Amino acid sequence: MIGPTVKTWEDWKNVYHQRKAWLGIVAKVFRREGIVYNKIENATPGTSAVFIADRTYVLKIYPGPFMRDHDREWPVLRLLEKAVGRKLLIASGVIRDGEMTWPYAIFPYIEGTPYRALVGRLSEAEAQAFHTALASLLRKVHHLPADPLQGDPVYAWCPKEEKERRLNKAAVQLGERIQNVTDGLADFVERGWADLKGEPLHLVHGDLTADHLLFRRVDGRWTFEAVIDWGDAHLAPIYYDFVVLWAEVFCDQPSAWQAFIRRYDERLDAFCEAFRRRFITALFLHPYAPDLLRIIHEKRKLGPTETFSAFETYVDWMYPAGRAQ
């Protein structure tokens, strides 16, 4: 074997970011695809092993034994290529190494700085241009014809058997942080679930974190360049994308959030009751809800001893209804 032996998720977490452990697999992939390279660097990892070759190619090796991100991402990128008019997926395949099987993909390298490194550094004009460009891109993605993805369970945004498990995880996170606030959570989500089930399903990114929004410095200005990492793409209501974006970018900027939503669709009101109910439900049913709640509490400056009389009161604090406060 030329690569690591990974039998458990813990094994994967211990090795996926170790460049030396993957050099043999990296060489085999590029040799198969006929790509010559000189230098391999680590990229910022998520849940896959990601490497940059000569600042020209990005190689992503997926945790194939444990997740189906590759099954999700490859068809989505081919679909997106038609929308953006440029090559997003250079090659994809599977490498066998002894008892291990490693799905991989090669993308063009995009030079960029993640939004996380620019928080608080964008000018008002740069921020508004970013919000406008991102709203336009999301609207285009959400309205792509996704017929080739329909019916594949890998794109189901919240299977029935997942719903209770996700809600319980979010409730545990919330209950550990704030006492006596989870009693009304299940009823609230059940009402919101009835609304969400009636919403049309669109192609969504699913993980619009500050690390997946890239910028370039052009003529002395920061310019939004790309959204990367489509391994969490699903067919879902649009709120599935909104909740991560709000937590990571907008939850401490309510006026900017309202403006962003209006740029996305002028018919939407981010603080009306219908939007809010669907949004909060999508938040608590998102697989990353515990992480999102931690981010929101930090940005909204939740006090260490702060309490709420009921879940609805907590929601009013977190996401005020009626106006951009």
C-alpha cells in the first residue's frame, strides 16, 4: 500500500490532513490523469484531504468509506459548469490501494482569500458589492434545472428518519447552553416543518461558511470571486442555504441581511413571520445546527447567565420578528 489504512472515522480524522501520508496516492492520481506537477501543498481541510499542486490544480480525496460527498459533488459541479460557463471539474475517479478505495476529484485552483480572513476589513462599498454578487449567484444556482439529481436519496435534505435525530442534537446543544428553553422547540419545528414541506426544492450548496466564500484583490479592492466545496449540496428549500450564510456572515448585521434577501428576491421579507418560521425550522434541522448555534450565540453576545422564559422568547432574541433590529 502507498497510502494510509483507515478503518474508522477516528483514523480518518487523525490522517486526512497529513500531507506526507498521502504523497503516494497524490502521485498515483496525477499520473493516471496525465498531469505533471512539481510541488504539493496542504489546502485548508474540511472533512476531505485536500492538496494544491503548483497553484494550478486542487486535488480532493474524499473519505469514501464513511461519506458519499463525492457522489453528491461530481454531478453538481457538472451541472454548475453550464451555469457559470467555466470548467469546475477537471477529473474524477476512484483509486484503489490495497484494501482501501479513495474517490478523488481534481479542480482548477482558484486564487483567493476566504471571507473569514476579511471579516471587518471590507469597506461598505466592497461589502455591498459582495452581497449583490452572492445574491445573484445563489439565485442562479437555486433556479438551475436539477432534474438529473431528482430521485437520488443522496440529495435528500432532511430524510424523515434524520429529522428527529437532528432536532435532538440541536436541542442538546441549546439545553446545555441555556436552561429551560427547549420545551417549545419541538412544537415550533413541527409547525415550521409543515410549511417547509410545501416549499419547492432547489439545488443548494448546504455549507456556505466564511471559508467557502473566496475573494481576490483587484485594483486595490476586495472582490468576491467564487463559492467552493459543493460536497454538501442537496435538493432543499432555499432556507437550507440561508441559515448557514446568516450565521456565518449576517447574524450581527440585520439591516444588511434584509438587503441581501431583497437582492436575492425582492418579494421576500427576511423578518416577516412566514419567512422567520421557515428559517428557524431549517436552522434547527440543519445537520450543522449545533455548530451554527454556537456561532450565533457568540456573535449575538449571549451572556453566560442569560435566561429566557420560553423557546419563543429565545427565538425573538436570536431572530427578531417584524423589522431589521
